[in-house]
Amino acid sequence: MTNLTAVSVFLLRGFSADPELQLLSAAAFLLIYLAAILANISIMAAVTLNTRLHTPMYFFLKHLSLVDICSITTTLPRALVATMVGSVEISLPACASQLFAFVCLGSTECFLITSMAYDRCLAIYRPLMYGRAMSPRTCLSLMVVAWGSGIIFSTFHTANTFSLPFCGPNTIDHFFCDIPPLMHLACANADAHEAAGFAASGCIIMSCFALTVLSYIRILATVVQIRSSAGRWKAFSTCSSHLATVLLFYGTGSSAYMQPTAHYSPLQGRMAAVFYSILTPTLNPLIYSLRNKDMKGALRKLYLQAPS
């Protein structure tokens, strides 16, 4: 009978197998990380300090920035330190904690983006009842549901992944603990676990995506009924930033969790992770600040107005 030793420590491959490219990548990602933190903190500060932005749309945007800060901080700082110091080890509990936090934040963002689509739909389709429908209590309830659902979803995926036996090899071909490369290391048949994870991810992602699409169908149907071109443009411009965020989120992150582990490619996995775990949190605040006059004004006031 084969003697199998349970793995207690994993080794993270990092950004690249090439040491020179590893250091170059670390330097570039450090700058991106600092930019992401500064941009998202700026969004949160601008929304908090500017009373004109105390509306449901910016309430959700502030929390989106908070989720983005937490998400990129969950994975990138540890990978940067490991690259610079040369310590690539991560214990099994730390790996499970990192996976739980990352999946929780990613799924919370998914629910949050869906709530933002509902908010934009009501603002355009039912403007007269918008204030009553999107009351502070409703916004807070949607936020609690987003975080609660994210925690439940993440608990399932973490338990589903780490209930598999890991007995070697222990090198994760990635720069953080993620589901596909971990399942690839399991020393038992992971088909049932993979199917359960795929079904759960598919149900959540497709449900949120369907609700978002339905919201935008209603928005589009309302916009085309507006007679003046100026009115149509004004209505659509209020949700253009969110639409860009939707395309960025579903175009990068969802694809990584909607493919079988047997087809997993370490290189493609790392490239996809760079987009959904690093670039998306960095680009979200840029999308909202560049395409939103109120946000641009609030940021300008935040940084350029002299103290009285």
C-alpha cells in the first residue's frame, strides 16, 4: 500500500518561472497595487466627504471600492513579498484563508454589481418611485445580502476544495491560492468536487449575469422611448460606467471559474488572474472617475481645493 503523506505546506510558483521576469513583474505589480489602493481610497473619500454623492449609486460605488481594495490586498502583497524575499512557502491554513477571502470578495463584488444594475434600472425606468424604492434601508439590505451571500458561497468553495486530499506534489503553479491550480494538485479524483464547484459557480454567476442583462434590457427599452437625443444620451450616460464595469468583471473573472480543471493551463491561469485580481480593481475607479462628471468634480475638490 502506498504511503501518502498529507501536505501541510504549499509552494507558490509566483508570477513567472523565469527569475528575471519574476522581479520585473513584481516591480510592475507593486506600482499597479499602489495605484489601485490610492484610486479606490480616493473614490471612497470623495463619496464620503461630498454630500452631493450621498445617493444609492455612489453608496454602492464606495463599497465596490472597498471590496476592490480588500480583494487586491488579499493576493498581491504576499506574492510581492515572496518574490522579493524569496520565501514561497504558504501553510495549508493560510492558503485556505487566502482562498476563502478571495472567493468571498469576488462573489460579493458579483452581487454588488448586480445590485448596482438594479439601482440604475430603477433610476431610469421608474424615476418617480426611485427615491422610495432605493431608500437607505433598502441599500443597506442589498449590501448585507451581497456580503452574506459572498461568505456562504466562499465557505462552500473553500470546504469543497480543501476536503480533497493533498499528498504531493505541493507546488501551486500560481502566485496565490486559487481553486483550479489547487484541484489540479489533489491526489484523489476531483471530478465530483469539480462538478459541485462548477454547478455552484455557474448558478451564482449566471443568475447574477441574467439579472444584470434583464436590468439593461429594461434600461435600453426605456431609453429608446425618449424622444430627444440629448435625453437619451443623458439617461444612458448615467449607467455607462457601470456597464463598463460589468463587461470588465464578467469578461475576465467568470471565465476562469467556468472551465474544467482538466483543461487548466498554468500560464493561462496566471494571465487570467492578472486581469481579474489585479487589473480589474485598478481599472474600476478609473472607469468611474473618467466617465462621471460628478465624480471628477468631487475628486478635483478633494485634491485641489485649498483648505480654508
